[in-house]
Amino acid sequence: MSWQVIKDAIKDQKMVCPKCKRPITKHEKYVDMVASVWDGAGDSLQETSGSKVTLICGNQDCDWKERTEFWNQYIE
């Protein structure tokens, strides 16, 4: 779910660079953070505790890039 929210926010230009205040244009290295994994007899469960992504401004004259689990703070 988080991955789609991130992709949509970047596509819709709602994710803003904190340095230049223009829309973030790129992202890479998305991962769900695993809180626990349970593997019982024929039954398994994986619980996540959020996600991390590398956000890249990508605008000319701005070299901002950050690996964060708090990506939602950049969505306006």
C-alpha cells in the first residue's frame, strides 16, 4: 500500500523537496520493513512496521537525496 501512495504522490507532484520546495521527481530502493515473521505448521504471517524509500529531488540545481522511513512528511 505504501509503495502505491509514494508513486502516486510523486506522479501527482504532491511530494515536495524540503530543500528547493519543488516537486520530488524520482525515487528508488523501496522496501517494506518487517516487524515479525511467524511460520507455523503450514501457516505463515508477516507483519510490517512501515517502509523505507530513497527520495531524489531530481530538479535542476538541487542535489537533495534522502533514504527515509518518514516519507509521508514530504507529501502536501
